[in-house]
Amino acid sequence: FTYDGDTPSDARRAIRGKAHVVLSNPDMVHSGILPHHPRWAKLFENLRYVIIDELHAYRGVFGSHLSNILRRLQRICRHYGSDPIFICSSATIANPKELAEGLTGRSFELVEKSGAPRGEKFFLFVNPPVVNAELGIRRSYLHESRRVAMEFLKQSLQIIVFAQSRLAVELLTTYLKDALHGPPGSDELVRGYRGGYLPNRRREIEKGLREGAVRAVVSTNALELGIDIGALDVSVMAGYPGTIAATWQRAGRAGRRSTRSAAVLVASSAPIDQFIVRNPSYFFDASPEHALINPDNLHILIDHVKCAAFELPFADDEQFSGEDVQSVLSVLGEQQFVHLADGQWNWTNESYPADAVSLRSVSSDNFIVVDITQGERVIGETDFTSGPSTLHEKAIYILEGQLFQVEKLDFDGRKAYLRSVECDYYTDAITYTKVTILDTFATQAHGSPLDALNETPAPATSSAVPGAATPGKSHGEVHVVSRVVGFKKIKFYTNENIGSGELDLPEQQMHTTSYWMTIPSATMQAMPFGGDDRRDGVVGLAFAMKNVAQLLLMCDGHDIGLSVDGGSLDRSTRSHSTSSGRAGGIGTVPEALAAEPSVFIYDNYPGGIGFSRPLFEMHDLLLERTQDLITGCPCSSGCPSCVGPEGNTGPHAKQVASLILAHLMTGDATAAVEERPF
């Protein structure tokens, strides 16, 4: 029996009493089964197997939450006297056994041979043509993806198009519907699909795909796995998904049986996309990524200890899958969530803790999207983190080609009120981000022996030694503050900036971990350029470093954030997102850099998820690969494929960034650097 959010209440009662096999999802197990375990006593008393499909999807924050859900599940199983065997299935990742053991806390045996049927598959890389050789600007990857998709639709093939953001999904859906404009109903052949759509809309689209009524669907990673949409003919990826594993997963959405199929990767101008299409052997030969989780992240752990205490009392000496949680329980006791009596911690709060936990984002408070064109009608929802940038006043909200303008954002009530409009533009938010160092865990200046590494908390100051030939590298805790301060109006198809507006919305804050590099004053003074050009060089260097870091860490671009001197240089500003393929706008870097500017690359999750420490350890390789990227790019003065999109930096950004790297690595700003393709 299937037991999820769409299961009717009368069917739920029958399933609880009779089911021998229950198909569910992490969200339902978390909020609908574990907190109500007495109703499921028969199942838990006899539970023999727990099967986790799509194991590779459970990484980062989502995987860390699932690990804690499984801790709670096993705790309840012990209460009922059962000890189930865990079986996991995974697509290609580098560490399936390690991930399974990390998620469950148990030992596993790995079975690597696949018996799944496989038909012939063609894999194509498409690099949009250069339209401005001097600036290195290519044809929009969204327009190229539309062209490719239309070629397949003309051949009566059923396709799925994956886009990298919700905005890109809506733009591509709009463009494809426009291209198919014909008899009434023809635009229903193309549908969008993303998080935030209401369940009935999603079920309707899924049914249309299975039955063939929908010939093309444009989706975020929401359709990457776990949903039955039938056997499609072609998978088109508008931009590199960010990881090898995700690329193969999306490619596998076409030809899931033994039929012939095709997968097409349309590269954006982003450095990592250009590297993949120029070096296909890296993609086809490289090991897939390691899936990282951090279930003991304090933000996540506290939420699930609350849920576990609600489900069953904690003994005063009990651990939580090997993790000592007594100190956490003491804090929860002070906050009057639990009370210690007769040797056990009992839940005493009136709240239902599972409802306060979002498994996929920082906050569980979604914004409800309300259409007020004719009465009030709920048409969608948006996660808390994305709400300010997509639902601010005067924002254009796109829903499968329909345009709405936000008239009011009720931040406290978590509702946005929209009205249907007709216009020729969409909006793109400008976000200010500030990073402040709170604590330094480790730091190393150039020339310091490895055993001199400072592994104890140090003052939050630059680790660079005046006059040093290479920078200090550091790893520590930072405070990140983000706030939407404005928006731009971008014209459909041409991407022209046709207007802007200012906004004043509440801040969003998080503590996380970061790697940062401090450029010595001697290096900055060695640059034969003025202040503005030096600033552009550092900004371009940071842009390139982040893209190389993503490749070295084998992580998704969403997993890490970027800042120069504590100012925003983050993807959230998206100043050229539709043509570059990645949200990589410059935002609000300070006009005048510090004498020794710092480049921060931080974990984009509260508490950190484990990316900044490896980056700190790969510092030298990061600089070397960044220099390879910049010097190997064929552009003359910088482009979206090396130091950033047009308008983000000045004409000397590429040269200054390369000279800074040369000085950091050799001590000589005039040192010749061998040009190697990235």
C-alpha cells in the first residue's frame, strides 16, 4: 500500500491495520508515521525489512535529516522489539556503502553488478555558438535548449527538459509554449514542473506524461527521481546539473526500458559547463561524486531530538545512535520542551515538533501564493529561503506561462497576493550578502610547515604575513546575513535590463563554516593597475575560484556561497543568470577593498555540511586549477567562462586576476604562466 500525503484518511486507517508492505517517503515517515507509532504498533512489532530507494539522493541537508529520521525509526523499533534489516539501492555514486552506513549507522555489504535492462543511448554535448568573440558571449543556453527541444518535438518524440532553477523552468516553459502556438489546447502539450506547484497540478502533469498527452515537460530536479512518468524518448539538460551523478540520473529519465534514447547536455557559459563540453573524457571517465552528510549538524540534530522525545521518553543516560544528546536535552529542558523526572526526559510542550521541521530547507515556513484576480485562489507555495527573492512586491511570478504580479508580501503571515498581468518582462532580485568571521579553526600562511597549522581557535584576523609571496588560507565559522535590496526587470527573449526598483525586506541569517583566502598587501601593491582594476581582478578571481571549487569538491553550485571582503558576490543576485547559465552576479562587493582582501567560499547550509574543510586542504590545487581556467580561456579580457559575465567586472579583470595568482604561487607578478586548457 502507498502511504503518503495524497492517501485518503479512510485508506490510511486500513493501511495501519492491515498492510504488510508500506510504500512511503521521508516526509511522511517523519511527520505521519513516527509521531503516531502507537497506531502502527502491529507494523513495528513485525517489521523485518526497511528498503531505501534512490539512496544517492540523500546527501547534504536532506540526507542529514533522513539519517536522523532513521535514528528515530530504529529507536521505535527497539521499543517494539524488532530489529529490521536495511536494504538500499543507489544510482552511481562514489561511496554508496559509506553513505548507507552513515545514514543508518549499520554495516552493509555492497552489490555492484547491475541487472537492469539498458537500451542504446546517444549522449550529445551542445555548446551554443559564440555571438561576441571579443567578450566571449555565447548564444543563450535557454534559447539553444528551446531550439534543441523543438527539433525533437517535431519528430513526435516525448521529451523532458531539465533546468537549473525555478525561474529557468518557467522561462523555458513559456518559450516552448510560444513556439508551439497553434490550435486551441496545443500549448497543453508542454508543461512545467517544479517545487511549489500544488499537488493536484503535479499529479495532472505526471498522468499526462504517462498517457502521452503531455509531449514535453520542463522541470527542476523535482522529476529527477522517484516519480513514475513513463518511458520518455529524450532528456535535454539546459545547463550542467552540477554533478556527474545528477547528470547521469537526468539522462536516465529517457529510455528507462530497453528502447533507444538520447540525452543532450546544452552547456551554459559558466566555467564548469564549458570545462565539461571541452573535456568530455572528464565526464565519461571520472569517478562520480561522494555523497556527504552531516547528521550531527546541531541545527538538524536538535530538531530531531525534539521529535524523538515527543515519540518516546529519553533515558537520562541514553544516546541517539551513538551521539551523546544529554547536553541537548538539558538545553531543551531549560526551554521547557522536556522535563527530567524519575530518570527520563519526558516531552512536556504543547507543540507538535515534526511540523516545525523542514527536511529540505533552513525553515519550515513556506510562503503561500494567492491569486486575487477573481476572488482568492491558492495557486502555489514557495520555500521560506526563496520567498523574499521571488515574491517581493512588484515581482513577476510565472506559472506555466501565466504571468502574475505580486501586489503584497505578508512576511509575517507567510502569504503573497498576486494579480494576473500581461507584460514583456520578468523580474530578478538583487540580494546583499555580508559575511563576518566568528572563529578561526585553522590557518596557515605561505611557507608554514604543515605541523605548524593552527588547529585551535584563533582571532578572526587575516592570517597573511606582510610581504608573504602566497596568501594565508583559513577555515572557520562565519556569520552570513542576506537581504533582498532590489530587483531588475529583464525583457523576455532579449535579456535586456529595462528597469529596476528598490526593496527593503527582513534579513535572513545563518552561522556556517567557511574557507577563506587572504591576499597579502604585497601582492595587491605589486599589481600595476589602479584601485578599480584591482577590485575587478579580485572579484573575477573569486568568481573563477568558486567555479573551480565546485569541480574539486564535486558538489552542486547551490551547496557553496561566495563573498569578497564580506560583501555579496553570490549566486542569489543573478545579474546575468539567463545567459551565463549560473546565478553568479556580483552584487554588493565593497567599492574599496581592504588592504588585504579576503575571498570567502562558505557552506551554504546552517552549521555547515562539510565542504569548507576539504577546500582548505586543497588550497594549493584550487589556486593552480583557477589559474589554468583563466589563462586557458580564449577570450581577450574576461568572459562568463572565466572571470564572470559582462558588466560584472572591468576590461582588465582577467589580466589582474591572473597576475594575482601568479604572484601568489611564484612571488612574481610578471611570472610567465603556462597556458593549459582547464
